[in-house]
Amino acid sequence: MFLTKREPMTIKNLDRICLAVGVLLIATAGTTALSMARRAKGALARESNELSTVRLQHADTQAKRRRLVAAVSKHQQNLDLVESRLLNEGQIGLFLEAVGALINDQGVQLRDLSPQTPVRENQYLRRPIRLSCEGTVPDIHRFLFLLETMPRVLRIDEVRISGTPKIALCRLDLQASLYERPRS
């Protein structure tokens, strides 16, 4: 069609050749551009999915962070409360005076109140205390309630109440642990 036999190059033939090369170049460029656009669109879709995943993970991480911050804050408040209730080492006398006043206010007769040697437990000192007293059942009950609700870190380890139905008095033998903050 174009150059079937050797014809001299004319402008008409040159125009035909340029037109064919131009159409071929445009078709190749269009196909290449479409192919690149499809690849770019696929890459953009993958990146969009990855970005969505990262956003969801970020939102989840932020929610977990908020929950952890709230939990840490709550635990810090609880720790501050416990710390405020601890005696400093050497202040056992103040506590024993408060227990003595509590016993007298409740009409209970003190038989024995003896603090033992403190034992180190982690960062605190645990001081075992033995207490023995006598009183009526309501007075002993009220004394135990007030002892447990004192603003100090006190754990009652063992309670033994004894008495007879014929006698109105009962005996309370108690083993407790008082927690103290050691000297720095």
C-alpha cells in the first residue's frame, strides 16, 4: 500500500509514513498511559486500604491508650490513698494511743497490746500486733468495726472470740498487721 515498489520519495509518501508513525506512536503512548493509569489506580487503592487500616489501628491504639491512662490514674489515686494511710516508721506510738483511746471509748477492758518487731515486705514494713481485751459482745463488735475502719493500713490476720453464755463478757484475742513506711 505505502511503498510497494520503489518509488521516489514524494511529499505525499512522506506524509503517509509520518501519519502511520504518528498513529502508531499515539496508540503506543495511549496504551502505555492507560497501563500506567491502571497500575497507579491499583497502587492508590492499595495505599488507601493501607491508610484505612492504619487509621483504624491508630484509633484502636488511642482508645487503648485512653483506657490505660484512666486505669493508671485510678491506680495512682488508690496508691495515693494507701500512702496517705501509712504510718511513718517510728510512729507506732501514735497508733497505739489511738487504739487505747478507742478501747476506752467502747467500754472494753484491755488485757494486752503488744507490737512485735517489724518485718520488711517489699517497700513497706509490716508490724505484727497482738491485742487481747474483754467486754460485752456489742462492745467488742463495735470496737472491731471501728478498729477495721481506722484511717490506717491495718490488716486483721486472726480473730478469736471466746466466752461462756452464762457470763456477759467475752474475750477477744486478735493478731493484726500494721503497715508502715520505712525511713528513707
